[in-house]
Amino acid sequence: ENYEIYYENGTVEIYQRAVYIVIGSGEFVYDGEAHSVSTWESKVFEDEEREYYAIVDGHTVNAKDVPSFTNVNETKEGNNVFTIDILNGEEVVTENYDIYYS
């Protein structure tokens, strides 16, 4: 009663988690069948620009748009390109990550 109280609210900021994803490679002998490699790994390191973290424990990864290859002429370095979705249970939480691919 004897006081007039004013509040100044604070701010909480949460930044995207930087992750560095290395797309897998594979080798196959021609057999007329389509082959694909959907493996990946997350590298944890720090460079001059940022620190890269592992994906949060308990989150899972789904590879999207994984290409397949059948013929020798489709072979070239860097041709295995796909993206990932990161999930927390059934919820897609990819937007919480800043993903760099290699």
C-alpha cells in the first residue's frame, strides 16, 4: 500500500544449435540395381567462426531425399547429397538447429 511498484521485464533468448553433418559415402560394383547411402555423422569441433555441437541426446535423425544410383556414369565426387530432419519423439525440431553439411 505504501509503495508504487514498477516492473522491467527481462528477455530470454535461445539460439539455434550449430551442428556439422558429414554425409556418408559408399562403393558398389555395377549390378543393375539402384544403390544409396543414407549414413551421416555429426562432427563436434570449434573453428574461428563458431562451435559445432552434437545433436541433443534423445533426438533422432531422418534422412530426406536420399538419392540412388544405378549406373557408373552417375558416379562423381559429392553426388550423395541429402538433407535431414531432426525429431524429438514425433515432433520435428529441425528449426532449432543451424545445420551445416559436408
